[in-house]
Amino acid sequence: MAKVLIVEDERDLSELIMDEVESMGHEVYVANNGEEALHFCATRKLDLILSDINMPKLNGYQFRRELTNKHPHLAKLPFIFVSAYSEESDIADGLITGADHYVTKPIDFDALRGLITDVT
């Protein structure tokens, strides 16, 4: 069982993702923005992060950079962006920022489950 952090500011979507990940047998935590997620990462051991990009306070790109800068030991923690930004340049930016994978919204949950299985 992996410990998965979902970083998503849309409550309905975070609950939907949480239900899917929990149905895989994983323990799930939720943060509403990158700032909350940074605090969470500093206080809990995690196995995977699923993060939106467009969020208040710290967006997903800022969160990923801050995570790496403030907690270098977490730089290798598997990280998947889950975003409505679906242009090739958006996906490239996400991967350049340090994400391992990038899933576009609306979410293909079969694909997401496959990625989660691969990295946990």
C-alpha cells in the first residue's frame, strides 16, 4: 500500500481521484494547493504525488520547484501532474519541471491507475 498525496483545489475532483486511488488499496491524503502540499510533504512520508497545475497560492509548477529546493531528498519522489492544460508545450513544461508523468483532464482513470501501478 502506497501513501499518495493528491494536490487539487477542486473539491469534487479531488474526491473523485481519492476514491479511485483508495480503490487500488492505497492510503490517500489531500492538499488544496501547493502551499498546503509543501507542509504536508515536510511532515509525512509519501510514495507518490498527484498534482494539479492551476491552483491558488502555489501553482503546480511552483510547488514542484519548491519541493525540490526545500526538500532535496524528495526530488526523486514519483510525481504526476494531472491538469486541464493539454497542449504539447504544457506537457513538456510539466516534464521539464520535474514531473515523471503528465495526465490531462478529463482524466482517463484507466491510464492513471496504470501509471500509479507503475510507480508504486
